[in-house]
Amino acid sequence: MKIAILSRNENLYSTRRLKEAGLERGHEIDVIDTTHCYMDITSNSPTVRYYGEQLPHYDAVIPRIGASITFYGTAVVRQFEMMNTFSVNESVAISRSRDKLRSMQLLSRKGIGLPKTGFAKHPDNISDLIANVGGAPLVIKLLEGTQGIGVVLADTEKAASSIIEAFMGVKSNILVQEYIKEAGGADIRCFVVGDKVVAAMKRQAPAGEFRSNLHRGGTAELVKLSKDERATAVSAAKAMGLNVCGVDILRSARGPVVMEVNSSPGLEGIENSTGKDVAGIIIEFIEKNAKNNSTRTRGKG
């Protein structure tokens, strides 16, 4: 098959591994910088051009769309979809997952475990907002934040009020969530491909930090999931309509709760900590599904 990886940097670990896995299985692989694509939106004959040249037909595309280019990146993915190219994750599902508020609403509608979460626009709602998530300590998140950036832990209600007011003052959209103390600064990244969890790792925040992101100095190790944790991760992926994703969950006293669903999860941490060939599993998924172009938007909303 002819497969395109939509990535801004072919030297990134995830992009490199996906290309290696595809070549090892006999496929033709091109890495395409999404930002250098432009779309020829012509009735009945949509095309994508790259550095001035019309791209050939691809059997499948693997979107690796960074958060900073979500709008343009998903437009490019949508153009490939119009050309009947199989996309590992559909454009609408990627857009869903990037909107933290929308994601939480969709997961809530499906009855998936979540931390208590609040969202408000005006400062007159602050006291209710704090009370409704169980008071301090609590976590405040920028809707546009990634890799732990824009995530703040407020230890007291006074600190929480000040932080929320500051964010609202600069017109930032935020979520307020309960702090799951019993998680102990650790979360679990479940890597979902198709309808199952193919690998999972426990990420532990460094001393003095509550964010467990590997980009922020967290460590990772292989973890064994419970049946409930596996079911939660798969249900979250289905709710988003994503075929390939990372589902981040916390172990709370009431069971697993989902913190985030990532539509472009990195491969380095999960492959190194589990020893699994996740890139190869993704290519196998494409082989099984691309011929029938059976990408489907599994969630709604």
C-alpha cells in the first residue's frame, strides 16, 4: 500500500517508527509536512498539493497533527477523506479530542468515569464552581493546554479563586476539576488501537510535581490493567470516534477516571516502557481496514 504520514518533522521518534514499521511490511511510505500542503477544492475532483505538486492517491494517511495546527491539520485530513483515502483517525474525531470541554461532555454522556469537572464564563460563578468539584485542592486547566502546560494545582480555595479570576481576566477558557489525591501523582496511559488496549504504562510525576507527563520529567513503567480500566479506555476511544489514541486515566477511590483522550499519542514512552511494537500494530490495523476504507466516526457530538 501507499501510505502518507502527516507530520511536521520526519525525525520525530513517532514519525520515524511508523515509517520504519510500514517499510518493514513492504509498504511505500511518504512523510508529508501538513503545513506545506494546500487544498484544491474543486467540485467532484478534490486534490492536495504539496510544494506546488499534486500528491498522488494514497491508500491511507496517518495524521500526526500537533495541537498548534489543529484547525489547518484537520482540514488537510478532511481533504484526503474527500479523496476516499482511509484515515487512521477521522478529522472530526481529532477535532473532538482537541476540545477538552467537548471531550468531557461526550464522555459524560456515555457514562464513562470522570473527575468532577466544572466550566464557567464569568467570575460570579467562581464560588459555586469550586464548591461543585469538592473544594480545594483542585486542578485548573486551560482548554488549549498540552503536555501539562496550562495545568495548575490550587491548594486552597483562596488560591483557586485568584487563579480562576486571573485566567478569566485574560479571556482564557478553563476547566476546573477535582484533585484525585489517591492517584499519588501517577496516571496510566492506555494505548488503544481499534477496539482494544495494545499497551499501557504507568507515568509517575517527579517529587514536588503533580503532573506526570514525560515531557515534564515524569517516569514510565509497564503496568497491568484491571478489566475495568481496559473497558474504560476502549469506551473512551469509542466515544471520541478514534481508532488510534492514548487514553489517560487515574486510579481513584471510585474506580478509573479519564483525564484526557489524545488523538496523536507519542510512541517513544509507550514502546520503551512496554517493549511493544506499537508502530507495527498501527500498520497492521491499516492493512486490515484501509482496503474497505472502514474508518468510521464512532462517537457523536
